[in-house]
Amino acid sequence: MKFWLISILLFFAARYLLPIIVRLALSSFVRKQMRNGGFAVPPQGQANNGSATSRPGEVRVDFVPPKAAQPSKQHGFTGGEYVDFEEVK
């Protein structure tokens, strides 16, 4: 009888009290991080070379990747190998 009573008490403690405790712990942790700026995204510095200021709506491209060479085609390639299959319904 004592075993069942302890089991039921542990079940109710895990079911009802544990979420409350976790919620309180997480809310205090989040408040602490927000005060310290732990979740803040660092500002992205813009590289300004001073040549020209961009107007609103303009797009500025800093880097254009070089074009890749065309892959050489294999001579005599007719497709691939045929794989027979059976449809399963």
C-alpha cells in the first residue's frame, strides 16, 4: 500500500508541479538573459568605402562570382543503365 501511495504522489508531482517549476526557472533565465543582452543579435557592420552613397531602393553588388567552365560532355554516353522494376500496390 505504501508503494502505491508513493507512486501516485510522484506521478502527481511530476504531472502538475514539475511544469510549474520548469516554467518559473526558464522565465527567470530568460529575464536574466534579456537584461544582460544575451539574446541580442550583434549589429551587422556595413562596409562603406566612401565612394558613393546608395539611395533607397538601389541594389549594390559587392562580389560577382566568376563563371564556371562548361563541364566536358562524355562522348558515347547514351543515357544510363536500364533498371527493371515491378510496381507494388
